[in-house]
Amino acid sequence: MRGGAVDLRSFVDTRRPKDADVILFAVILVLAGVGIAMSYSASAVYAMKNFGDSYYFLKKQLLWFAAGFALLFVFKEIDYRIYRRHTKLMLLLSLALLVMVFLPGLGHGAKGSMRWLALGPVSFQPSEFVKLFVVIYLAKVFSAEAKEHFVHFLVPVGIVAVIFLLVMLQPDFGTAIDILIVSVLILFISGFPFTYILSLFILSIPMFYLMIYQVDYRKDRIVAYLNPWDYRYGIGYHIIQSFIAFKKGGLIGVGLGNGTQKLSRLPEPHTDFIFAVIAEEAGLLGTVAIVLLYAGVLWRGIAIAAESQDDFGRLLAIGLSLMIVVQAFINLGVVTGALPTKGIPLPFISYGGSSLMANMIAAGILLNISRYSGAMRREMQSFEEVWQ
């Protein structure tokens, strides 16, 4: 009522859920569908050669897809505010999982890395789920703590630093950098002074020097990144093969299943370099479509965050969107030569259960936030229209 004493906001149920963001759901579904098709195309020959079944990886990916979508629907129904009460448990679980990776009988290694936990017949990569826990933790502490006290900056930064170092020890430089970038972006968005972030960057320079230039294989990747053509038969071979895939693909690609770079030329064609397979088989148009889909995830995430009714929901929506999109653009940067080579899957598309499950859970939580975002604003408008 205009000029009246009645405050309509007191009668509005601000927690009444609505339908989830249908655009975000459609984008996730398309990305996962592309992942199924391309993981089969990229792995069929390798699977037949090594397992006698060209559908070997496709069958497993379909199982993970089904399980992942079940998780998405479960987490879509769970009120996101519940996670605020369990961040300490998530942090303890994160630290425990990252330590368990190094325990004999539990940790599972491959290609010089200890990144997986083997629990009976099931193995998974803990760091993929740790990323999710870190985002939830940072969204909680940065939405609750005052920003003027430096200690409120140091405590979460210290916790993220410990997790970063444990992931680095596996070693998994790509995931560690992903966690770091997402954490810094959440820190910036939450409103901490830029001088805090700048001081953190300056203090970390010696650490990154030791981690990169004092480790031979990482130093070699930097050298290959700067000029791969000088090392075309050595450390620059794989990224050049990725360039060739893009060249062969042209505008519209050679057709699904018809690519040749995946045949013993590209490293991990069904996981880390699957975007190069897409470039060859779907061409420039296909790669642009993939980039637009990830841009769509970020767009919807920002829209959901902008309409969130609380700071925790806002930071969580932004953090989950960044968790997906930053990982995607690191992968795209590596495959296109914009970034040094590092192993990191393409969200929803690369073959692998851990990454798919973690990202499906993140998408489910994001969809749940969207069910409450903007509800009060729309209900207020309808109430006021009726009242007037």
C-alpha cells in the first residue's frame, strides 16, 4: 500500500522454491551429451586395441553419466544453506582424502602421480571433490566474516595453501592451479582489499619459482610452450599435434569419428586433449559452440548469483560457476597452446568419473540456488500489484 504502515515484505515467504534454471540445465545436458559422443569417438580405436572392445570407455562413461545425473537431481533438491553448517567437516574430509592418497594400499598411482584412491573396485580422484569443498568453505567464511580484519584473510588463505600443497605433492599442478585461481577470484569478489591480494601474489613468487623452474619436467613444459617448433620431435611434439588437429578440422571438421590425430598422435585424446579431437572432427564451428556453452554456464551462474537473497548463496553461485569455467578455460588454453601443457580434464566432456561426478554435484547445487534466487523480488512485485 502506498504510504501505508503495512510492510508487505513481512508476509512474503522468501524460501519458497521455484523451478530450477532451465537454461543452465539445458547447457549442462548438452555438454554432457557432447562428452559421451566425443569420448567414444576419441577412445574407440584405443579401447579396441587394448581391451578388445571399442565400447569399453563408452560403457563406463554412460554409467558415470547416469550416476552423475542422479547426483545432480539429488543436490538440486537439497537447500544449499545446509552446507554452511558442515564446512569444518568438509575441510577435515578434504585433508583426510588428500593424505590417504599417499597411503600404501589405498593410494593408486599412474604415470608417476599418486592422485587416486582405490576403495575396493571403485577408484576416484579426491582432488576433484576437494575443489567443491573449498568453494563451499570460502563462500561460507567470506560471506560471514568482516573484511576489515587481516586475520579473516589469513585463516582461509592458510587453509587453501595447505590444500594446494597437498595437491601439488601428488603431483597435480593443473588441479592445484585451478584451486588457487578459483580461490583468488572468490577472494576478490567477496570484497577484500586489493592490497591483500597483491601482497599474497608477491609473497608467492618465490614459491612458484621453486615449483616450476626447479622441477625439470615443468621447466621443459615452459620451454616447449614458448617455442614448441624448436622441439617438434621432443617436448613440443604433443602440442604441435594439437595444432595440426585444429588445422585439419578447418571450418566444419572432418566428421565425427573421422579424425586421425587421436590415433597415437595426441596424448590422452579422450581426456586432457579431447578438445583437439573436437577441433579436428567438428571444426572451428564446433569449438566455438563448446566455448559458448561454457560462457553460458558463467552467464547463468552470474545471473543466479545476482538474484541470490543472501551473501552465501551469491558467493557459492559465483564460486561453483568459476569452478567449472576456470577448469574449462585452463584445458582450452593448454590444448590451443595459450598455456603451458598440464593435465586437467575438460568439465563434462573429458572421459573420467571423478571430474564428471564433482561437476554434476556442483551443477546440482547451482540449480538449487537458482530455485530460490529472485523469489522474493518476483513475489513482492506480484503482491504490490494486487495490493495497489
